[in-house]
Amino acid sequence: MNAEDSMRRNWWIIALIFVQWVIGYFDKTAISVLAVPIAKAFHFTPTQMGAVLSGFFLGFAAMTPIGGYLADRFGPRLVLGTVMSLWSIFTGMTGLAWSLSSLVVFRALFGLAEGSFPAASSAAVAHLVPREQRGRAKALLTSGASLGTAIGSIAVAAVASRWGWQSPFVLFGALGVVNTLLFLLISRSMRRASDTASSTVVGEGRWSIVLRSPLAWVLAATQFGVGFFAWGLFQWMPTYWIQVKGLSLSSASLITAASTMLAFFAMIGTGMVSDKINGKEGKFVFVLLLVTIAATSLTWYVSQVTWGIVFFSIAQIALSSCAPLLAIVVLKRMKTSLAGTATGMTNFGQQLAGVIAPTVMGFAIETTGGPYGMVFTLVMAVLALAACASLMIDRVAPEGIRAGAQHKEA
């Protein structure tokens, strides 16, 4: 196979990983969009529903740093194929839940299975795509979150209204199995990650290198703020539109779809730009987080629903644009054989926020009677701390580069 055919095959593999990312966000969208009917079906309090939303992240956060190491150690194809298969199965099982405990357990198992996916996908990008194209490749993958949310919001409402809240989970699980089989078929020739360079790093200890990197810790702190909005506030917004603003389930779904579709294009654009900038990613993230804070404040402040939707869309677009930038910093500045471990370490911050935020927000809503003021204030405070951390990304980069790339790139 010549170089051109090999690169074409590699981009097909990236495309299938992107499709799986989209399918994964179908499920994440389903659990938030259907929070109201699920809570009614099981008679959950806001705190209990928050526990369901957090259940996914209990497993996801636990597996995120481990999965990145496994992808570097055993190769991204093996890890991706395994976790894609398992999470598709557990997605389908969500529709079979019969109680609070069973629902939390199924969501935790789903999160445990999917936890390795983002880090393993970064390892795949590092092995399949030249360094000068990694920005757009990783942005394409992370944009699957927005596209999956946009399409999933509409699909979930349509399917659930006809066949019940359980049906979207069964459908999305089946789609995941089909895509996983296609991925395993096309990716058979993927090179295993245990080359000479990675063996050198093993002797030194992947985790030792990553944990000594200030850059990894700063990225993890920034990701915590991103996750607090993405997995906390965003998870509760469909309920906010329905219960506080009086919108229908279908209207709330359309709002989610419209804003996340705009975020999808923003993430693609950010990825294209990121390949042309070096050493300034932290400054871009800082500005985007400030925009997010301002737009989040206005979402709560305005009384008209239309303006609330506009400002929340701006907040979501700005925050979503941070995701590829933070992921690309790792791929640009860390060694290829450390891409999975480093991504797992930095993503852990975001997933830890996913464990904490939904339940804390559910408790705040229940305690205050549901006006959401405390929730918006808490999100803005955490985002402010993340913005402060982002200012350090470019400043600690030289030390981070030496920590992660002290060997010549393979």
C-alpha cells in the first residue's frame, strides 16, 4: 500500500471513530433530554435524578486515566474496539433499568466502558495522522460531541414520544454495535503502539513523565471548569427550559439541537485554526471562557425565553470551542507514545467535574425549590477559576514539552 492509499485508509478509520463519538453523544443527550419523563416514571427527586446523571461519570472518570495508558501500552485499535463494543451493550441495557439503583449501575458501567475512548482516540490520531494535521483530526473527533447532541436531541424526542423513554437507548446501542464491527474490519492493519520509541518510554514510565509535567496539571484544572458546564449545567438545561420556562419536551430538544449544531461548526473551525497557531492556545481558551461566563450570566439574567436561548447558545459555542484547543495542546506538545496517557490525565479533570456537578446541582435545585440561581452562580465561579488556570497553559508549555517530549519523536 502506497503512502497516499495508507493515508486515505487512516482518515477512514478516523471517520469511523468520529461516527462512534456521535453515537456516544446520542446516549448522553438521551439521558438529559429524557430526565423529566424518567424522573416521573420512577418518581425520582432532583437529587436522585442528579445521581443518575452522575452515575455515568463515576465509571467514566475512573477509567479515563487508565484507558489512556492502556491505549499507549497495547495500541489504540484493541482498546477502541473493546470499549466501543462494551459501551454499545450497556447503552442498550439502560432501557432495561427497573429502579434507581439499576439505572445508576447501568450508567456507571456504560461510563466505565466509554472512559477509555477519548484518550484512545487521541492515541489513534497520534499514530495515524501527521503532526501538522492533528489539530483538524482531533477537532473533527471532538466535534462529534456537538453533532451527536444536535441530532440526538431531535431523534430522542421523536423516538421516545412514539415508543417510550427506553427505546432510544436500545436503538443507539444497536447503532454502536454496527459501527464497531465496521471499525474493526477497516482498522485491521493499524500499527500496534509497541514500537521502539514507546518501549523506551515504558522503561522510564509513562505515568512518571506525565505526572511530572506542569502542563498536564494545568490542562486538567482547566478541563474541570469545562466539564462543570458541559456535564453539569448542560445536563440540567432541558429540565430548566421545561420546568422554569414552561417549554415542551420537543421545544427543549430543538433548542439543544440548534445550539449544539452551531457548536459543531465552531469546533471544526477551531480545529482548522489550531493547526496554524502554536504556543497561544491558552490565550484563546482564556478569552473563550470569559465569553462563556458572560453569556451564562445573561442567560440567567434575561427574562425573555428567546434571549435566554440566544445567550446560552453563545455560551455553549464558546465553551465547545475550548474542547479541541485543550485536546490539541497534548497532541502538539507531548510525544506520540504518550498521547493516550497524557490525554487520559488531562481529561480526568473534566470527568471528575462530571461526577460532582450533576448531583451538586440537583441538590441545589431541590434545596432552593428550583429557581436555578445558585446553579448558575456556581457554574460561573468554577469557570472563573478555570479561566485563571488557562492563563498558565502557554507559560508552562516549555517545561511541559521537556517533560513529555524529551526523546526524539518516532
